[in-house]
Amino acid sequence: MSPSRKILWAPNPSFLEAGKSTIKVLADGRFSVWHRKGVTMSWMGPREDAENAFKVRLSLRTALGDKAYAWDTNEEYLFKAMVAFSMRRVPNREGTEISHVLLCNVTQRVSFWFVVTDPSRNHTLPAVEVQSAIRMNRNRINNAFFLNDQTLEFLRIPATLAPPTDPSVPIWIIIFGVIFCIVIVATMLLILSGIRQHRRKNKGPSEMEDTEDKWENTVKIENGIPCDPLDMKGGHVNDAFVTEDERLTPL
Amino acid sequence: MVRLLLPNPGLEARIPTLAELESLEKQESSSRPKWDNKAQYMLTCVGFCVGLGNVWRFPYLCQSHGGGAFMIPFLILLVLEGIPLLHLEFAIGQRLRKGSVGVWSSIHPALKGVGIASMFVSFMVGLYYNTIIAWVMWYFFNSFQDPLPWSQCPLNANQTGYVEECARSSSVDYYWYRETLNVSTSIDDSGSVQWWILLCLTCAWSVLYVCTIRGIETTGKAVYVTSTLPYVVLTIFLIRGLTLKGASSGIIFLFTPNVTELANPVTWLDAGAQVFYSFSLAFGGLISFSSYNSVHNNCEMDSVIVSVINGFTSVYAATVVYSIIGFRATERFDDCFSANILTLINGFDLPEGNVTQENFAEMQQWCNASNPAAYAELKFQTCDMNTFLSEGVEGTGLAFIVFTEAITRMPAAPLWSVLFFVMLFCLGLSSMFGNMEGVVVPLQDLNVIPKKWPKELLTGLICLGTYLLALVFTLNSGQYWLSLLDRYAGSIPLLTVAFFEMFSVVYVYGIDRFNRDIEFMIGHKPSIFWQVTWRVVSPLLMLTIFLFFLVISVNEELVYSVWNPAYEEFPKSQKVKYPNWVYGVVVVVAGVPCLAIPGFAIYKLIRNRFRRAGDQQGLVGAQSTVSVNGDVRS
């Protein structure tokens, strides 16, 4: 916006630099300028200048609620300072001053356009440089205004999102490991105690079985009578009946 | 009164007489398991009945079928269908003192198929149910971090925005479908085993094994925790939920009665089906649990108590769930509205605070009037509370998408997440105990397992076998397989088995004999209510529900919902037809248990025919003369 630019009507070009005018950028590259006293001027600027301007939108009430501060010219000065600071960190642009940053069309929303000019004030800096500068210093700019990426928006400048914290070992594996180990230990204990119970039960009845076997191996006795003699006698004499001689006491 | 009784020779020989029952109980007390105390038995039955369906199926049915008015068919059918069937299963198990296969083959050898069908159904339901528990465990393990992993979308490659699939749907959807299931786009596309789900599945089956390793000896201890903890957590959530903004709108939405729904037969059908499935009838587990009771246990009172608790839990869980859903819907509505307000003030550079929810409509008109061209370019979302209240609120969608999102909006979210998933875990695990009982005991009764094998080994083999089969659900298409099984394995076969159960007890065993048994066991004859319901009302209801389900299932097109990012209406699920081979799977899954009943009867018939023709001889008649020395002249 140098005075040498072709202007249709400008009472005093220095008005433009004194910051007493508001400049509106139109989509087709035309600039229209309102002077505070109601004078309107417009001229054709190159398209690149329109593309090199960025719209900024602040949502102070959303972010800060009751503690929201009013957006006045001092805050605008701070904003220009932050943008100039960001540009100064770009390798070739260490000479950027606050006066190189131009704000325009501040609305009640609060939103405005800004553009950064080069030291000669002939050209505006390319959008790519401004974009990368703002992106690199987004955190500092946000913090200066107590805002974040959502409440201080730079349209057309995407924010770099913070990656979610990734612990080296995912937490879920740790919890899984703990629970699985507990379960395995409990299973082992139950199986071992089951085996022990089983052995005890097996030892008990098997001991009883052994003594019975021993007993039976000697003589098969039924009703108090040894079985074998019955077979040998061939059924002629039934030892179940005691003979008279044995039962009666001898006279 | 219908006094039909089918001929049943030899029944007396197969069952212990009433006189023998008490001595039998004493004899068995060392070899057969039994409950340590009544509380264990009640908690196990309540735990088996109260499951995930009470939390995520009943609230949805209640709300979609007329809210408060749904209570009427639900309660009526609870009394006419649920309680009689429950009492029947408890009483027959307590009387015949065997598991399901033992009970039915005692009543008549040809009815063994009923027990086998129960076993199949228990097996198949257990197969997929434990996978749901594995998913619950995955979410539980991931709940121990702040912020919760499903509260944010992951960033894309150059960190300028979120992953596209996540940005288009939501972070909870993305976490469920992509990071948990990693779901493919069709059931054909099986993909590979997802190792993290495999780990959770291993953990789930291990926990189940530890708890059921010695049958009711171990589950009886576990149920002290798994059956009571859900109620504690539900109460905590109720208190938390009622203090959240918007909870009341959810509860009002749930219970607002719409009496016209009562005229819709589908309402009654759904109520009947819900009562039936929620009572875990026809799985065989309840018969088994009841058979470990002492002979004179009051099964009538037990059945009434368990039914009442089950009904109460359904209503209680519905209240809690809908208070949280109301909160979520209100938050979403507020967000939607705020987005619209922002669009308006950004489009017209109005100061913040000028536009609120109250004057939004007027401001819209004012802006439209002042600059119609600019206004036309603005895109506003439609914000409707009812839509938010009715989205995706049943099944896994409720637990893993809607509820998890609601939790992320609560303060101290990880705590609520841990509590919620512990509750789901306990609900599912206690139902799995019943399923395992319904598989292990029939296998023992069928004598396919050598008697020498200890119970631990048998349970371990069953757990291992089912775990290996359940690996299907860890594939990319696992969720589709699970929905398929859920739809067909757990529905028609259960209805068939329940109908045959009722029919067998009333008409093959004999309702008179059954009445006498109950009189012996609990001291008084079952009242007229039981007589009417057992003989007529409940079988008719079962038959009606079964026929309706059959007609609906056969007529409906087999479609399923698929998560497809390439779908135009993404993030809505795409409805896709099942491939043809799925029909075969459905026939096997639903048909094999049902056909086991007549199949086994026919098999027994054929075997008897062949026996009579061939090898079995009657006892040879012999004249024996008395001989003191033991000569037997034949």
C-alpha cells in the first residue's frame, strides 16, 4: 500500500500509513478504504496482496467467560507485535517491524484481516512464509492472549495438533499382564489342591481295599463255615449242621 | 382341565421314588456337589438370569414400544410365562436330581434329544457370549488412562487434522470399529486374527476356567462377587446419573407411555421373547443348579423370588441407562446448537453472546433479512433431541459406543469407565457360569467322558475347545459372525426346547405325578394358578411366540449391517445381503439343536426295533427245585 500505487482519489496518502483508515480486502483483489471521516477510496491492488491477507477470529467470551477482556487498540498492538515476532524468526525476515503488520476491518465478533508488508512497504509478504511463521509460533501467540487453537483462529492456517501422549508400553498390556498372572496363579493353586485331594481320597479307600484282600486270601468263609470243605465233601455231608456228637456234651 | 397323558411305561423304574429321595440325598452328599448355603444358590440363579440383556436389550425395547406402557405386556408375560417355566425347571431338577440330559432321559428315553438340544444351545451361546466378555475386558484394560483413548481421534500423517475415518464418524465409533474390532467390510472378508482381541479372549476364557474349574464348588464362591457387584455399580451410576444435566429428559423419554403401542402385536411378541430370553430358560443350567438342592427346598418361592428380582433389575437398569443417555443426548444437543450459533455469528461477524439458544430463531430471520445471499451460504445442522435420544441404544452399540461417549463427558471419566466395564464383566461372567454348567453336566450324563477323568480336566478341555472355536470371532469379520450366531443360535432353538420341556413334564411325565412330587417336596400342592399356566397358558404362549418368530425369520431377507467407510451415507451402517453360504450356517446353527429332539427319538426307536429283532433275549425261564446243598438242576 505504498503511496506510489495508483489511487483514484486520496486526499493525503499519509493517512494510509497513519493507521486512521480501515482497509477492506475484496475477493477479486480490490481494496476499498474507508477514512474515519467517511471518505471512501478504492484502488486496484494486485491479486497477490489479497491472497496474502489472513482473517483472524477470536472467541474471547467462549474461552474466558467472565474474565474476557475487551478487544481494543492495545490488544491490536500486542497482536501486531506477536506477528512481527513470528516473522522475525523466519531466516530472511529478521528486520520485520510492528509497523509492517497491518490490521484492517476489525468487527465486533472479534475478527479482522491482517497482512505483513516487506520493509520497503511495496509488497506484501507471500502467504506461505506468513503461514509457516505463524504455525511455528502458534503456541506463543495463543498464550499471549490466554486462548487456544479453537478460540484464536487463523483461517487458512491449519494448526499443528498436539499428538496424544503415547507411553512406551501401552497401559492396557500392563493391566492385562497383571490380571492374567493372577488368574494363572489361581488356576495352578486350584489344580494342585485338586490333585492333592484326589491323592488323599485314593489313598484312603485303597488302604481299606488292601486289608480286605489280605483277609479274603486266607480262607473264604461264609456264614462262619469255610467254603472249601463243602466242595471237597461233594455235598454228602453238610457241615452247616453241627453233628449231634459235638453239640451235646458227652455224658 | 386337560388330562391328556401319553403312555410312558417304565417311568417308575427310571426315577427314584419319593420315599427314596431323602435317603438318596444323604447317600449322594459326599459324591454329588451341593450348595454351601441357600444364598449361593439364589445368587447363582439370579446371576445366570440377570445378564447383559437386562442392561442393553430391555431398555431399548421399553423405549421403542411405548415406554411406560411396555411394562404392562412385560409384567403380564412375566407372570404368565416366565414364572411358571422357571418353577417347572426348578421343580423337575430338584425332583429328579440330575442335569438336563439326565432329567429328560429319565422321563422318557426318547426325550434325551431335548437335553442334547439344550447342551448344543448352551455351547453355541457360550461360544459367542464369552467373546463379548473379551471385548468388555479390552475396554476395561484401556480404561486406566486419562484421557480415555476413545475420547480423541488419532491424528493423521502430517498432524494437521484427524484421521479421515474418525473425523467423518466420531472418536467412539472409530475406536470401536477400527481400533478394537478392526472390522472388515463384509463377512466374506475374514482377514487375520487381531492379536489384542486374542489376548483378551485368552484372559476371558482363563477367568471363566478358574471360576468353573470345580463346578459349583468354585462358582458358588465367585457368585458372591459377580452377582452382587452389578447392583452396587448400578446404584452408583444411578446417583451419578441423576445429578447430571439432562438425565431427567432421558428418563421421561423412556417412561412416557404410548398406550397405542399395546394394540401392536409386535410389542407383545417382543415382550414375550424378552421375558423368555432374559430368564435363561431351556439352557439346562437352571435344572442342573436346582438338582444340587436338598429335596425339601421350597422351589416355588425360589422361582417367584428370582423372577421378581429379574424383572426389577430390568427396570432398574433401564432407568440408569436412560438417565445417562439423557445426559449424553442433552450434551450433544447443546453442542449441535452451539455449532449452529457459531456458524451464524461467524458468518455475520456478530459479537459473541448476542445469539443464544432462546433468540436463535429470531436472529436467523434477522440475518436472512439483512443479507439473504450470505445467509444462504451458511450450513446449519438439524438438532433434534429425540434423534439423539433414540440413536443406537441397544446391544453392543449401547455399551461400546453410546455409553462410552457419555462417560467421556463426565468428570473423572476413567473411574466411571472402569466401574461400568466391571459391571458388564460381572453380568456376563455370571451368565457364563450357567452356560458352562449346561455343557459340562450333560456331557457327564451322556457317559461320553470316562468316569476316571477329574472334573478339572473336563472343564479345562471344554474351555480349551470352545476357546479355539471362538478364534473365529477374533478375525476382522468376527463381529459379523457374532451377530449371526446371536440372531439364530440363541432364538429359535431355545423356544423349541422350552416348548418340549413343558410338553414333556405336563403330558409325558404327567401333571398329576408332578403335583404329587411338588407336594412331597414343599409341603403343599401347587395352586390353581400353576395348574392353569403349566397345562394351557404357558405352552400356548411358547407356541405362539415360536410360530411368529419362525414366520418372521423365514420371511425376512437375510441382511446385516456393515461398517463401510466407502459407503455414501457413512457413518451410517450399510445394509448388505448375506452371501449364500451363510444360509447353510444358519440352518446348521438353528436347525441342529431343533432337529436333535426328533432325531434322537427316531434313533432310539430304530435301535429298539433292531434290538427286539436280534440279540436281546428275554430271561430264560427256569424251574428250580429246592436243594439244600446248592445243586441247581436247570
